Amino acid sequence: MTGAFVAYLCGWLLWSLLWNGYLEGGWIFVADWWLLPMQWLVPVDWRTPGSPDFEVYIGALYLWYAVLLTLLAVGFGRIGNWREIWQRYGVPVWPLFVLLPGVWREMPRSLTWLTWVSNLYYVLLAAAVVAAVGRAGAWPSVRRRLGTGGSSAVTPPPPPPAADPAEWPELRDAGLTEAAAQLAEATRQGVLGDVDYARIRRAWQGVRTRPERLAAFTEAVRTRGAAACGHPSGLRDLPVRTATHDLATGQVLIGTTADHPRNPYARRTTGVALEPGVLGTSLLAVGPAGAGKTVRLVRPVVEALCLQALANRAAVVAVTAQGPALGPDEAFDVVVSVGRRESTHDLDLYGGADDPDEAARILAEALVGDLVSDSRRAATALAQLIGPFLAGYGRFPGVPELRELLGGTPEALAALRTAVADDPAQLRELDARQRQAERGDEVGVLLAERITVLDRPAFAGFFRTMGGPDRGEGEERPQFSLRAVEHPLRVRVDLPERGHAEASRIVSRLLLAQFAEAVLARRDRSLFACLVLDDATYTVTGDSVRSLQRLRSANAGVLLALRSLEDVPEALRAPLLGAVGCRMAFAGITPWDSGRFAETWGTEWVQTRDVTNRQIIADEPLTKALHFMRRLVTGRAATAEAVTVREVERQRWSPSDLAHAVPPGHAVLSLTHVRGEHTPPLLVELGS
């Protein structure tokens, strides 16, 4: 404030010296030198008092005074920072300046130059108001409302039927005019929803691939209308939706890109959505408990995949310990509640495998995958028992039977030898298993300990095998196998986290291994298959990391949610971050986890601007006086700036920023599409 006042006084002093002629004559040999530019533009005869154009000359003279005053105001205003003073104190007192020209108008008529100044002031005030309204962003909205020529905006005409998707132009082009008209009428009446639209379009794509289905498609549309080509469950929508979905593109909105300097300018405040093409590269989400992984990420993704399953486009298997947190039971076709008697389905221990080596590999990965870096020895040990059992009894062993065989129970081994007595190859397998059991580093002991976790009374009615021992009347349940992902199923598996944490982790690894085997063995990969693990603690193994990289070509993906990367073996943390295409770091992650993410996201080239100020030491008396006046006005010494602009390599997100600068309810997300397109890490406000 003081600097602005001192600048005003200096400007007033300079104007006073000019007006009173103190800067004329003496050391300046030209009188009225500061009026010369104006006099050069005005004819000489106008300056004579008796001339008819003398009043015009007087007006031009005072107009030149106004120009000089404006230049002085701009110059000294910049020195005294009058703009900031106006923003702070000028707005409340501006009515006083509006009343000032009215006072001028009450002065004698002879002072006509005051009227000129008053009119000029009004013009400048109107221009200032227009500029202020424009800066506030009102003019764009006014233009949108008024349109061209000040009239109201006219609603654009509706698109022609050939361009309106609701008119089904594909069917019209194929000659199915009646079917297209029927579906268009259902759309206008609100009978045909977004799920119906996506499902029928999916069916039409199948017709274009296999033309022999055209007659069945036409008949289904004619007889059932919007319910044509329905899902096997007969449902056409979910009981409840909690997220914003676009089934035409298969996307679900999870948040909005924050207006943050680290986000690219073009992406700020834009929506962020996930789709099967992105989930096909698999997604890893890391955040502490309460960060919003389940509510703001897992639930919307599961909901979107369930809607696409109803449209016959996807199959989803959601694994959680929280049950209804991912959706009500009515939103799923199959609900497997492991360890609960009220469960309507059982879980196939071998994932529908019919080869003993494949079944042994899956089971070994589930039992000891988190303890050993290579589960091939464990798979071999299991195959040496499962193969003879299948050959002797025509089925795979159940959990109690497998526990007895791994534990080396004499009666069980003797009965198995008797069953395969006529098969020398299977007897050699049993002999090899017996020799390995005598070694000190025998892996069968570890397998026996782990299988005991599943051989508990709570799981007595689960993990049955076809043709196994009867477990009592009322225990028979339909058995679910991951091989069913060839169909558009919605499956939820509830884990017994409370009281059976180790069993839950074994089941999670079992489902992950079975899912990888099932989707890679599919013959029809047109359906997108996704496995969602709401809690992937101690689930990731070496084989599962290698499987994640192969899922892209199988039109499948996995969503893994972790509280911390500490829940993954240290040797697998970097490979896991490299195997997935989408990475998400929630607010509140630890500095150790943020360091891993920062290293994975890498660096970028940015332009930096370094400004160096140095004080100017003056030697001349006049320069010293000017510097003294500048210090008096601005409060700072006279300095000179040296600007250096250079390109430097900087981390996209530093570990410190990831750990401490991400606001609550936000996450840093990077995405990769199966086509190879990718986005840099973006700060996303979730749920907005």
C-alpha cells in the first residue's frame, strides 16, 4: 500500500512539473516540448484564438493531456502495483468514482474540458465492466443462449434414420426393415434398455459371422421384441446400479481426472472409465484399508461386467470375503459360499481338468505356490498320486483321500496299489513316490500340511469329486467349475475369511490358477472373461505372474486388489508390476510401495526455468538516485534477472508425492489397452 501511494505521489509530482512549466526552458531549449507530438498533427492556423477551429484545437489539446495522464498512470501503476490495490480495495469504492463525473457536470459551463473528461471516464468505465464480465466467463454462456443475431438457440434437427443408432441402421441395410422398425418402436416406448440394445447388437454380430443364424435371429426379434436373444437367466438388468455405465462402449465411469498440475492439461476434469480392452491387460490396485478399493473400484467393475454378461458379452468371477459388498445375490447366477452350509453350489477342486498332470499342477500352485519359488516338484508329487488314483477308481481323489495319500497312510497306499495292480506304469509312479517320501527335503510333508487346512469339518460338504464317497443326504450341491467361463456367467465366490484365513488364501490361489488354465484352453474366446480378487493377499505366485502376461491374447484379464505390496513375495513385486498393464495407487500407500510405483512409471522430460537475481551496484549519481527512488517505491533493491531454460529428466510421480501428496478419495492411475495404447499416470478423483 505504501509503495502504491509513493508511486502516485511521484506521478503527481511529474505531472505538476509539466503542467506548471518547471520542466521547460533552462536546460531544455524547446518550450512546450511535451506538446510537440500533438502540435505536429494539428494545423498552425487552428492555434489562433480567433480561428473557427480554435475549439477543436482546445479539445485536441485536452485529449493529448488525457493521453499523457494515461501513460503516466500506466507507468507508475506498474511500478506501484496499482492493479493489486484495485482488486483489494477498488471494487468497494467504485461508486464514488461513478459519482465524480456528476460533480464535474455541476461546475460552470465554461469548463467544457471537464465534460470531455467525464464522457471519456464513462467510456473507460463501461469498457472495464465489459472486460470484467468477459473475464468472469459470462460471455460464452451468453453467446450460447442468444445464438446468432440475438435469437434463442434453435434445437438441431434429429439425425436421419441412417445415422441414429436407435433406428437400427444395420438391420435396415441388411433388409430386415420390419425387425428394425419393431426394435426402434420399443426403444421410443422405453421398453428396450441399454442391456437389451447391447445384447441384440451382440447377437447381430454373431449373425454376420455365421449367416445361418439369420432366420433364428429374425424370428426371435419378431416374437420377443426387446427380450430377444436373452441371457440364460432370463434377466435383462441388475437389481441395483451404483455406477454410471455406457454399454454401447462397454465402459464404466470410476472418477474424474483432477485439475492438478501433474495431469496433462488436455485431460484435466475429464472422465475416467474402464472397459474390457483395458481390463484385458489386468489391473493391480494397491491401497490401505478404507481407501475405497472395494466401493470405488471393485464394485463398479464387477457391476459393469455383470451387465455385460447379461448382454452375452462377458463372464465374470468375483472373489471376496465381504459377500454382498460386491452386489446382492440376485445380481449373480452362481454364488459359492465356501464353508457355509447354505451355499447353493460347490467348488470343483480340480477346475474341471481331466488330465492328472494338469490337475496336479493347479493344485500344487494353490497349496504351496506362496512358499516355494518353483512348484514343479510339488506338482510331480501330486501327479504321482492323482494319476494312479484316477486309473484305479476312475475319478480324482477328494480332500480326505488326498490327505491320507500325502500323509503316507499304509492302508490308503495299499488299497491304491491293489486298484492298479494290473497297470505297471502306475505302479512305477507309486514306487517313485515312495522313494521320494524317504528324502529329507520331501515336499509331500508340506503338501500334507496344507491339504489339512481344507480337510476341516467346516468344508466337509465342499470340494467333492464326481463319484466320491457320499457325505450324507442333503449335502449334494451343483458343482461349479472355472471351465464354465466359456458361457456368460456371473459368479461370486465368498471366502471364509473369518476363522479360516489360510483356507481363504488357498482357495484364492486355486481360483487364480484354475482361471488361467480355463481361459487359455477356451476354443471360443469371443467372450471377455475376468477374475476379480477383492483381496489378493498372499495370492500372487510365480506361475500366476507368468500367466497374467498370457491372458491378453485370450481376451481375459484379472483385477487384483492389495492392501500393500508387502503381501506379495519380495522377488515377485517388480515382476508383478511389470506383468500388469494397469496400475493404481490409492491415497495412503506406504513410502516403500510408492517407491515401487514411481520406479515402474519411470521418468519424463520436462522444461525447467531457473531465475537468478543479482543486485545492481550503481556508480553514477543519477543512477544511484533512481535506484534509491525505486527502493523507496517498491521496497526492493534494483536487481537484474538471469533466466536459464533447460530440459531435465524427472520422475512422473516421486515416492514422496505418492505417499503424502495424494488427497483422500483420490488415486494415481495408469492404463494400457490391449492394442498397446497407454496413458501416463493420472491423479483421479474417484466416484465423482
